[in-house]
Amino acid sequence: MRMSDHPSSLPPFLLDILRCPVAVRSTDHGPDPGRLRLVRDCWLVCDDSGLKYPVRDGIAIMLVEEGEKWRSTAEADLPVPPPAA
């Protein structure tokens, strides 16, 4: 089975170290801004910035343009798996 045949989750340790590139620059969100939550096993959501980053084939796509594209999409409406760019 190819990785692209199903949603790919991230190893838990990556959630501990990855941060939203927009929110991490802010001083308004406490001592650890930009923390991400894994949603639907293939999306990283930042509550501080509202950006949503897809995880494609096990790789987090942490581009600001990509996160902005999905900002207004409700978590329940995020496509699984994320579409190709």
C-alpha cells in the first residue's frame, strides 16, 4: 500500500517541536506560541493563528500560503486526505 492511499499521521514527537511559522513570531500568545494540534490524522491546526497545515504522505506542509488557504475551512470540513498542492 502506498502512503498516499490513506491519511498519514505524524510521529508524536513532531507535535512537541513543530510550531506555526506565523504564530511563533507573536508575543501575544504566551510563552509557547504556535503549538499545533493534529486534526483528522492529516491536518495541523494552530489555535493561535487559525492556520491549518496539511500533512501529505507523512510530511507536514508548513508553508504560510498553504496554512492561509485553509484558514476559513471548518475542521470538520477539511478534506481527508488533503488534496495535492
